[in-house]
Amino acid sequence: MSALIRILILIFAVYWPMQTFATEVTIEGISDQQLQDNIAAHLTVLSSPVDCEISDSYRDSIENYVEEATQALGYYNSSITSLSNGGDCEDVLLEIEQGPRTLITKIELAFRGEAKSDKSFAALIKQFPLKQNDPLLHNLYNQEKSKWLGTALKLGYFDAKFVEQQIKVDVKQNTAEIKLTFDSGDRYRFGELILPETSQAKKLIQQVVPFSEGDFYLANNLALFNKNLKLTEYFQQVVARPVIQKAQNKHVPIEVIASAKPRHIYNVGGGASTDTGPRARLKWQRPWVNSDGHSMSAELFVSSPLQTAVFNYKVPLEDPLDNYLSFQAGLRAIDDNDTNSETFTLAMQRHWGNTKNDWKKIGFVRYEQERFQQELDENQTTRLLIPGATLSRRRARGGLDIDWGDLQQITLETASKDLVSDIDFSRLTMKSKWVRSLDLHRFLFRAELGAIATNDFSRVPSSLRYFAGGDQSVRGYDFGTLSPSLDEELVGGRYLSAASIEYSYPIRDGWRLATFVDIGNASDEPFKNLARSAGIGASWLSPVGPIRLYLAWGKQQDVSSFRVHFSMGPAL
């Protein structure tokens, strides 16, 4: 006999006697379904009786499990009236007398310390889930105690504790009294900021702190600080944490632990959609240029209809997140439908923002020189010096699978022949998206409006004219194919109008079915010759974000179309 076989026999011999089998317990005599489920849940760990006999120790185990399950829901006078085998070693028949339920006759809740005058704790008393004459539910009682302690920690009551916590149960009368007294102690404040020794990080970290030394401690403000630190994109790893053990005079210091990113960062990405086909993206980034937090990056994007190359240099002003200057230089080439253009761009942007306000503002000056050919026209070049402004807001919840959020953006651009430009030109574009959910039902609303005013539309570059159609516009049509035309060639429009309503519902984990209606067009007159479409679709929440597939049927002036749309990325 080989050594391996002898080892296997030995393991089997030792292990086999230890094997136990789950017991199927039949419970009778219970009218409260919640109680029945709780008893069954406690008995799931029960093994089958040894030699098919219900011994005294086996009975004691069952009685302990049943007692825990019944008392947790306020049944203190339940009892087992019968316990027997159901004809099989793995079957146990359990008969229980449910008994009356314990009701709460008195509740005393009190706070000591600074929490006594804190509105957050006053709300906890009003929201206490157990009321007089309610059944005694120990899980709600314990959850509420945890909630009080959690609230104290979030608000900076680091010395908080229960000085009284008791439930008095009168088993004979089936009544209970609850008494909770919570001493919060003094509320702590934010103390000094302990920063890394790296000199280049200190100034930048201080610019994104959303609190001041001496402010009352709030865990939400510390979480916002951590979020801001990550959004700066200066650090490989960074965390801000309270050092409670070093607190002095009720001021808790905040320690920042950070490691800088590499000097050079490279990212490669890709994707695909029915608008652009396969696409690839290469990005280079240098997070730190100097101790003032300057950074720079370059990005190359390649798809069949569009290729871009952009260089960006960022200069923090008040802070590196919302208040900064950026300088861009870029090249863009488009060869799509009846549009062929090449554009060189230089731009300067000033960004304004506030952590207390979701709205972001951008003021910019952009120089564009575009050589373009629209439909059968000859190549021409237009130079424009475009000052403008953008006001935007984006809010979202739900991570990759957004279930609530909205996006608003308004951009005004203008140019004048009296200031470098070849034509007088103004353009106003407004976009809005809304995602709202009612339970499992999710709705996406989208609208886009645009208008151009100029003294010579023929010299307006292709990239600044309006085109509709595609995944993010009017589905059922190819990207950019809704537009005024001349001799059946697309020329782009002065006006843009598009709107959409989409409804989706989950059918299984990560999968949603959707239906939608779109309407819109790019035209020479507002709201003229609107195309309509409707369809169905599905989305899958992949590890890298939602992937969507739509079947869309469109119609415009008795002309019908069908299009399959595929896209990746968040809804906003």
C-alpha cells in the first residue's frame, strides 16, 4: 500500500466521526411569522442527534436556541411542549407554546453633557423606534444604542458613554421598562494640522482644508478633506485622520499621511461606441512641476472620425481643485459624414468654484484657426478669437451606476471682426440631464438647446456648427447626420434642439431594461423638421462602468430609419 493511500485512509478515519448533518426542524404552535422565522434561523446551526436519540444535552441546546430567539422578539413566556424525532434522524418535530408578548410600559431617555443642548441628539429621542405599548424588540434597542454612539463619534464627542442602559422585564406581567442615560462629555474641536515633512505638499494641502483650527469636529468635514486631497491628483496615497490620543484641551489634531505620485504617469485607455467606433486614448501626466503645485499633462485621442492632441498646463490660485488657471494648446482633425476640418487651438481658462456650492464657473479666451470643407464647398480657413464663459453643475450619487444626479451647463462664446476674428460670431449652448429614481424605477431626462448669430454663416467653422443624431442626441440616426443639407450634403445648422426621456428597470443584478423616446434636430430655424425616435435597450454594470445597447427606430418627414447604438460610461 502506497504512503499516499495510507495517509488518505488515516485522514478519513479521523475526520469521519466528526461529521454531523444539518437537522430539518419542523416548528408547530407559532402564530407570529416573524417569531417562527427567528426560531428557525437560530436552529440552523443545530446538528442531527447522535444515534438518533434526543439526549438531555441535545434538548438543553434546543431550549437555549429557542429561548434566545423568542426573548429577542419580546416573548418571555414561550415554552417547548413537545420535542421528538420526526421519524428520521435528521428530522426533529418541535411544538412550542408561543405565550403572550412583552409590551413596553415605560421609556426614559436622557442625555448629559453638551449633547443635552445639541439638536442632533434631540432628534435621536424623537426618532427612537420603540414607543410605549410597543412590543419589546431587542434588535431595535441595540441598533439605537449603536446609533447614539455613532452620532457622538461623528460629531466629536469622543468621551461619550452610556451611564445607564437597562431593560427591566416583568416576566409575570409581560411588561418592560427601558432606561437609557447617555453622557456625551464635552465636544472636541479640530486641532492643529500635522503635515508631511515634504515641503512641496504643505502649502497645497492647506489650500483644500474645509475647516479651521478651533471649529467643532465633524466627521463629514474630515471625509470632505480626504476627498479633496485625493482630487488634487498630487498624491499616490493620502489620508487625513484624527489623532485622538494626542488631543489637548479638547482639540484633536489631524494628521495627514501622504506619498507623492511618480514624476511621470502614463495611462492608456480605449473603448467603442456606434458614434465613434473603436477609440484609443494615451495620456501623460506630470503631477508636480514645482513647489507651487503647477502640473501639466498631454493627451492623444484617436478614433475613425476624430483625432485630437492636447497639452494642458495648470496653475493653482486659491486652491488646486476649484480655483486655478489652465493653459491649453491643441490640434483636432475631423473627417465625418460631409465634414472635413483641421483645427489649431490656443486657450487660457480661469476656473472658479466653492466647496459650499456645486456651481462651477469658467471664463476663457480661445484662439482658433480652422481649415475646413463643408459638403462640396472649397476649403477655407477661419480665424477666431473667442472670449466666453461656462457655468456648470454636476451632482451624482450611486458611484458607477448613478441612481440620482443632474448636470447643467451653459456656455456663451463670442467673436468680433474688430478683434482679430474674420467674422462676427456668437453662440449660446445649454445642456441639462437629470437622473431620478423612485424605488427600483429610474428615469433619465435630457435636453439640449443651441443658437448661433453671425454676419457670415458660410465662414463659421464646421466644429462650431450644430449637428444632431447619435448615442447622446437623437437615437435612431447616425452621429451628426441630422442637419440642414445642400445638394444632399450636410452643412450644419444655426440652431440645435434635442430632448429625451428614458425609463429603466432592473431585471437581475447588474442588468436593467430600458425604453426611451427622443426628439430633436439641427436646423436653420428653431425647432424645425424635428426628428423623432423610440426604442428599447439594456445596460450592464460592468466592473469598469455601465455598458449600454439600444435598438432605436427613427422617423423624420415620412422617412424612417433604424439604428443599433452601443456605448460605455456613466449616465452623466
